[in-house]
Amino acid sequence: MSISPLGGQERLRAAAAAAALRANSASRVPSGPGAPRQPDAVSISDPARSLAAAHQAVVGAPDVREDRVSALKAAIADGTYTVDSRNLARKLLSS
């Protein structure tokens, strides 16, 4: 494998890139053992806090409302459960 020598334009680009790297590294904050470190900080917005609270409320809620299910089962077993057909049709058409 042979490495071709750099031409004039390639040398200029390489020199400019090296100079830019040196300038960037010189302007950076020193990061050694003696360099002062700033503590990390995070701030959470009010909408994010509200969203987190809502999420926790949903996670804590049961998937099935056992009281409602048991009441419906009892009404079906007793034969007292009735469906208003007009109301059911209205809701089916509206959705």
C-alpha cells in the first residue's frame, strides 16, 4: 500500500483543519485534576411535573373497576339489568 503525497490544496486544507483544532482546544476550559468543576443541575418545568403526577395517578389506578363490575354481574344474575336501546343506538351513532 502506498500513500500518495499531499498536493498544494490538500496541504492548505490540512493546515487549516489543524489550526482550527488547536484554536478549539485552546479555548476550552481546562479539564484536569486541578480544574474547578461545576455541579450538574437539572430543572423540571411545571408542565412536566403535572405530566409526571398524572402518569403516577394512572399507574396507581386499577385497570378494572371491581365495584362496577361486581354490581353489573349482580344485576345480570338477578335479571334486573336492562339496556335502553335508544340510548345505546344514539351513542353508537355518535361515535
